[in-house]
Amino acid sequence: MICSFTLYLKPLEIGKKIRRYINYDTLSPFFKENGFSKEEIKKIVITNFLTKDRIIEDKNYSLKISSIDENVIIKLFRVFFLKKLERSILKIGDSNFIVLNIYTSNRYSKQLDESNFSYREEYNNILSLKIVTPFVLKVGERFIPTLEPKYIIKNIEKKLAKSSIKEWKKYILKRETFNNIKIYNIENTNSVKINSELEGYGGEVQYILNCEKEEIYKIYFLFEFAFFSGIGYMSEKGYGQVEII
């Protein structure tokens, strides 16, 4: 089983700035100090909810943390639970926070248990996807901002192969299935700057799945998994966060 949890944070200083998407970089040394290996740190995904407000205000903030490795998520939960008990300081960027609470069951705190994941009739042939934060795909040495399902799903499959999902191979699509997945509709979707060199997509997209039921089941599983892994380049920093609508 893989999962995510949400940290509920209280800032100790008001008015400081936090640059977008630096949560992963600034917390990586903290993870190392607490016994995480480089390989484990690479499997941690920190979502960018904290920096919607670039200047820290007098209010509480949430930060979603997930991992594609169940052992890593257990270690993370233990570390932050101890932070909460001790009310010790968590530094993100130049700002200090304390952990007020840890949520394991809300919109952004979920579990994916493959043993309980089965085909449901509501998994119809229209899949609606919300792209919460912009993404770009790296294919070889090229960066491709695309909504084409073939490239997105292949990226998710690569992440799945590195996860602790034991029977991940059974969720890999038949290659001919890609010919039966098409973009059906695009809403509020536009190109977004990721950095000075890269652009990605944000918004909503719908795919029509003219596939066998078993393949539709796999596609839904892959996109449910993507909630925890993210899609595309630098997903560990909070890019490419998606959820099924």
C-alpha cells in the first residue's frame, strides 16, 4: 500500500518569502539528517500547496507529502509525528514552522491498496483529469509539453516500476491500447511557465477510452497511482500533481 498524508503547519515568522517549488530542496537535508538514503529521498514527493501565498501570512498552512515506496512513507510519518510531539521547528526555505497536526484521511491524504483495487462500473470510458500543478515530460533528452495520453501513461508506468507495488507489471497497458485512448475535451488548460526554459500544462483534460474493460481498469489504476507519484519532470518538487475528477 502507498499513501500520502498532509502536514498542518503553523508559521513562526510572518512576512517572509518562500519561492515556488523549493519545498523538496530545502527539506532534503532534513530527510538526510533523519536517516533517509539518497534513493529514499528520490521517492518522496512534496506538493506545492504551501507556496500559493509567496509571502507567509498569519495563518496555518498545509503541505502534502507522499511516496511511491510504502517503507519510505512509514519512516516519514514517524519522523513528522515525532516533530509534532516535540513541537520542534521545521525549517522550509528561510521560514520556521511547527507541525500542528498530521492528517491521514482527507482530500489530499489517501491510500492506494492494490489488494482492494478492483474494476468498478463507474470507471466509464470518459476519464476526467485535473492537472493541479503544471507538468512537462522528459522523453530522452527532449522536454515535451504534451497532453497526449501515450506519453503521459508511459511516464506513469516508469514510476510505477520503481514503486513498492509488488505486482506492478499487471498494470502495464498492452501497446495496442494506446491507439484507443484519445483526447476528448480540454477545459481551462493552458501553457504555464515551469522555469525560464520550460513550459508545461495546467488545467483539465478528458480522455475517451475505447478499450477493453480490463484495460480501462489498468488506466484508472495508473492515474490513481499518479496522485502519489506525480507525472513528468521534477514531480518530486510538486510539479505534475494530478487527480481524477
